[in-house]
Amino acid sequence: MTAFAQGAGLIEVRSVGWDDTAAVALRGAMTEEMDARYADMLAVVGLVPSGMNVEPETVAYTGVAYAAEGVAVGHVALRRLGEDLELKRMFVAPSHRGTRVARALLAAAEDAARALGASRVILQTGPRQPDAVRMYEREGYTPVPVFPPYDGLPGSLCFEKPL
């Protein structure tokens, strides 16, 4: 568990299992939001490219952020992708956006990646998530060429951060 200051309270990021109830619920909320946000783009692509779904056996870390009142408000995971650890399913509940939850999740994931011996963290996001892109860039992530499996997904934006 790692605690981060957030306004008048604390954000606590707990390491949990991939199948943790709060983690599953937060990923479900993210899927709904992303499906709506990218519906037209996904319709053009058709089936989601192979390798985009997270297989539980590839997950090296899952973190859930809890607000001071004990409510689960964010999710992040790291999965093994070849030699790298990839940031996956980073999500903050709309009610807690802009309150540094994303920074707390990102810091916890980077700490976990270091503990796992990673030399960098990679990620993919989309063009309809400008707030996420700005946050990643502000936190030291730099653009890299689109890597598989996202090379089959139009508009993919990929980043890395050396640890």
C-alpha cells in the first residue's frame, strides 16, 4: 500500500489481485467509457486486434486507488509485453478526475515496475484522451513508434518512460 496526498485527504493505492472486486468494477467502467468514446473508430477496425485484451497470466501488478472515504476511485495494471512492462487499464472514476488520483496510480505502477526489475514502462493511449496524453508527458513519458499489437489500431499513441 502506498499513500499519496490529495487535497484535504489521502489517496491510498493498494496492490490487489487482477480479479479483485473493485478492480473488476473499475475496468468495467473504463470499458464502457472507452467503447462509447471510440465507437466509430472501433466500428471501422472491426474486431479488436489480437493481443489488446489483457490475459490475467500476463499481469505483473494491479493497483486500486482508494479515496479518504474508502471508495475505490482508480485502477492501473502492468502487464508483461515481451521484454517490457506495459501500463494497462489506467482509469480514474469521473468523480475524482483532476484530484491527482492518476498521478498516484502512475507513481505506484512505476514503483512496482522498478521492484519487478523493469528498465522502462511503455503504454498506448488514444487520440480522444488528450488529458491522459498531457499527464503522461508531464510525468516524463515520451512518444515512441507504435508497437504491436497497437500497430493495427488507427490513431494509437505510444509512449515510454525509462525508470
